[in-house]
Amino acid sequence: MSAACRAPRTAANLRRAAKLTVGAAVAALVLTACGNGGTSGGGNNTNFVSSTGGISTVEKAERHDAPTLTGKDLTGKPLSTDDYKGKVLVINIWGSWCSPCRLEAKYFAQVAKETKGKDVQFIGINTRDPKSGSAIAFEKDYGITYPSFYDPSGRLLLKYDKGILNPQGIPNTLVVDRDGKLAARSLKALNAKSLHELIDPVIAEK
């Protein structure tokens, strides 16, 4: 085909191609775990030990840096994980359309309050909700007071490298230690007991 027959590589075309790539990647991620507990995963040499029930942990000396997440919250205000350096971060990936997310939401609200005085910060990543109003209503219904990124396209999820406790579905929960390193991951919906089991060992680290 001659050069004249090819579609011009305009800025609009490049942006459209990028959006399609991101959308396809996130759609695949969503389909992997929403609706079930999921299984542990990752590439070779990931240095994590998987326990039963979809929870994986990493020994402190083997952890990798968590990516910095920067964006806007559900109301349009700036939000960054850098604002909480030195704290244990509990990052929950959720959508108002996701049934397992609804099952675990009240427990996240409960445990966030229970750990508030222990240098712990809960943060959500709301994804695949086309309008933030649905997500805001979800948080109000379940008493969630901590901030969430509004990430309808799932771009923030692609910041996590494969094989390093990367999110693999929805809901997923990641725990970042006080040094900013990925310490644990859950691939299933959690109740208060299993959420404490995920985060308490990281809180106890000195």
C-alpha cells in the first residue's frame, strides 16, 4: 500500500489508539477476578510467597517500590499517594458495579476507622464507573470516608509492573509499607478478619 493510502498519524489518531490499548488492557484485568476469589499470579522471579485464599505477601528484603499514583478524587480534587509518605497504605481497587466490592465495602469502612491512629491510610481506586456520581453514592451508602482516585479508564492500574504484586482483577487490595514498597496483595473480597490479617503484620513492622 502506498503512503497516500495510509491513515495520517495525527495527534487525534494517536490518542484514540492509546485509549483503545488502555481500555483493552483494563477490560482484560476486570474479567480476571470480579465475581470470584481469584488466584495468585505473577511472572517468574516475583519473590512473593502465596498463601491460600488469594493473599500474597513479600518478605521485607525482597519488596519492590510501589508506583506513585497521582490523579483526582471522586469530587475532582487532586490526590496523590505521595501525600501519605511514611504511612502504611491500603489501596483498594473497586467499582460501584462490582458485587464483591459491595460485599467488602462495609468492612473497609470499619477497619479504616479501627486503624486510623496507627499511621495507616486507606485509599481507593474507583475504576470502570463512567460517572463519578455512582461511586460517590456507593461510598455514602457504605460509610466510606477515605479518598478514592477516580480512574474510569484504569490508567492507574497499568502503573503496576507485572509480577510485582500487581492488581489482577476487581476487587483487589494492595498494601504498601512505610518505606513505600509493595508488601501484600489480596485477589478476593475481604471481611474485617481477613483484612486485618492482610494489613496487621505490615502495621507491626518497625
